[in-house]
Amino acid sequence: MGVKTLITYDFGEEKMEGLRRLGCDIVYIPEKQVVYSEELSDVEVLIGYDPFATLDISKMKKLRWIQLFSAGIDQLPIDYIKGTDIVITNNKGYSIPIGEWIVMNILELLKHSAKLMRNQDRRQWKMDTDILEVYGKTVGFLGTGAIAKEAAKRLLAFEARILGLNTRGTDVDYFHKCYSADSIDDMLSQSDIVVVTIPYTESSYHLVDAERIRSMKDGVLLINISRGTIVDEEALIEALGSGKIAGAALDVVEHEPLSPESLLWNMENVIVTPHNSWISDMKDQRRYETISGNTEKYLEGKEMKNVIDLKRGY
């Protein structure tokens, strides 16, 4: 018998068999259908995204490791897990497609692509003389993790100046300069484009609020791929309406799905996508590589990749 492992996503027979060969005794239950039963009483490993709304893991007394499909961990029952010895690992395999999405949307906003597409829909031949370049712009990242690094790496090719914010102002590859958390306003005041990639924690709730927005340049662009709750949506809408923020690209919002009544839908200077930035043709392959690699390490008693520090929240 191998290590009993609950998986909530079917990777296909070849990949599932690969996990069995590593030593997993797999129980597969689709995520939207999983609830606790006696069959799960001796599960040691849980691999999935968010089964926690219906699955009471407090009844799974032998659970020792949870491998998440996501980079974020806010779906976890954190308070319960903190009182256990359960190890949490996340998935950083979405960094490349999200990095590409960030660059794409910076270009979309600077090049007024939505406006030009609206003209095309109207069959209206009208030149836009207010187009901007990435070249020479300062892009400030709130957070310098894997996603920010992938975006920064690509933006260097445009000869942009890249700034980053992390806890201690630690230098990070691809960033010209990094600032500590208490210097956030200094960094924001220099940034033509602000990209939110910081993990969601209690301390980052509404980190970007009205006061923080006031510290930004007039006409700044805002990109958010992290969690909608990091940005005060009311303050954002007000700043978009006044022109303080010239445009925003939002892959996440405070309450998902975005309400049909939200003003964001009809703002011509806003791009809204449905938490879609992580999707790519490589998502399943990279996710599986993370899972199989960590499974092998777990079974061999070695340190796994992407272990979460629950006290820090990432």
C-alpha cells in the first residue's frame, strides 16, 4: 500500500499512473463533489485547489500535507491548520503566463487597444495621437515573487525601469531597485505603472486605498493579478473616474464574479478579465511537474518546494 492521497483533479490516466508509481494510493473525487466520508479517514496527502468549502479536513486526522494548485492560500482553513503539523505547499507554475498577461495589459493600456477596437467595431478610421511607450517608463511592483520576476524579466527588454517592494527591501534579480515595506509611498510616487503581485494576507487587505492612491503619480496605470481585496475598489473607481488613475487592468476584483451592476464594466479605461491570467496551454503540465516533484520529495522525506510559512501568509 502506498501513501493514501486524495486528488480533486483528473490529470489523465498517464499522469495519474505516474503518481501511483511514485507511491500514491490515489482516491480521485472531483473537487465540486468532495465531502468527508470514512473512505478519507486515513488520507495523508491532499492535492487540489479549493475543496475546503465542502470538505471538513478537521476530520482527516492523518492528513499531513496539502499541495495546492494555486499560488494563493486564502481558500485554506488557516486557523485550523495553524494548530496542526500539516505542511502546505503552493504552485508557482503560473508565473510565466501571468507574467505575459501583465506585459500584454501594460501594452494594451499604453497603446489604447480597447479604444481602437471600439473604433474598429464602429468601422471608424480615426487616428489616436495619444499613444504611449513602455520605453523609459517606471514600473513598480508591489511584491517581488515569482510572478513579478517573470514580468520584470520581460519588461527589461522594453528598457523600462523596474522597481519592487518587499518586506526588507531585499535586492531581487531583474529589479533595478527594491524598497522595504515602509517605503511603499516613495516607490509608488516614482511609478508610471503599478503592478499588484503581493500575496493576500491580513496586512495587505486594502493596501492600495485612497491614501495610497494619492501618493501615486497623476495618470498612473494600475495592474492587479493578485487578489481583489488588496485594492479598495471604491477608491479605485473614484480614482479612475477622476483621472488620477488613467487606466487599470484587473484580473481580480473584490467580489468574484464581478457583479453585472459594477461600474467597472462600463469604464472605457478599464480592462476586466475573469481571473484568467494563469491559463495557458502549459498549465496542466507545469502543475503536474510541481505535484510529482513534491510527491517524490515527500515520500523520500526530503524538503519540498514552495512550502508556505503560515505566519507570514506566503
